Amino acid sequence: MRTGPVLVLLLLWGCGAEEMDSAPGIRFDPTSLLPGDRVGNLVADSVSIRQTSGSDWVGLARFRGDLMLGGHATHPAEASPTAVCFEPDSLSATRMPRAAGDRRRPVICFTNPGPAARELGPAAEARPATILIDGFSVLRGQSDGLNRARFVRLLARDG
């Protein structure tokens, strides 16, 4: 009997194989990430994590290097009222570090909201833009958390 890929996947799933993680990004294992490790075009600067009572982790992984991202300004419900955030498009999200198992939207809130707000405009407009960021950090708290970065500059208005 010939088995096809769908049957093999169903058998693996039935045997308890881990679910495939389809969220875009360059995966890293936060439990083994060390300062100096490269994740895509960025370099881990510092890692401060701890494991919760389950198998999850909480903490912060900071990276150095610049990232150019396309996307639009946004304001997720879980962000503070004064936060200025950006949601990268699907192509840009594939270039961002993402902890293994992280299924959150790839939203970034800026550590310098003033310049970001001036350049990007109101989140309600969601105007497409290409930006440059640095100091990207993956933040994971007990109730998730939003990733952070420093807004460097607006490179282009795409729409």
C-alpha cells in the first residue's frame, strides 16, 4: 500500500507529534539562546528568561541590528493607550526573530513613541509604510506581551 503525505501527517499527529508552527518568523529557542547568537540578520544582545510552572517561558530577548519592515501602524487592544505600534506585513514578519511556539501577531510597540507617531500618523488610518527599526526585543509575559523596538525612521509611504 502506498502512503501519501496527508496520511503520514495524520499518523504523526495521532502519535503525538508536535503541531507544525505556521506563524511567520525566524525561530529561536529562548531556553538556549545566548548573547552573540545570530537570528536572521540580528544578533542576540541579552536574554533574561525563566520557565513558568508549565513548560512555557517568560522574559525578554533583546537583539541588536537594523530591520527594514513593511506594514502599517496599529493599536492592539492589549497596548497601553499611549503606545504607538506597527504590524509588519507577512513578508516582513518572515525576517523577524520569533520564539519557538509563539503564535502571536508580529506587532511591535515602539520604545520611542513620539517620533513614530509623527512619522506614521494615526493607527486608525493604517497607512502602509516601510520603516527601519533597531533594538528589537521579544517580550513574553504571563499574559503574552508585545514585542518592542526603537523606531529609527520612515523609509517610504507605500500607499
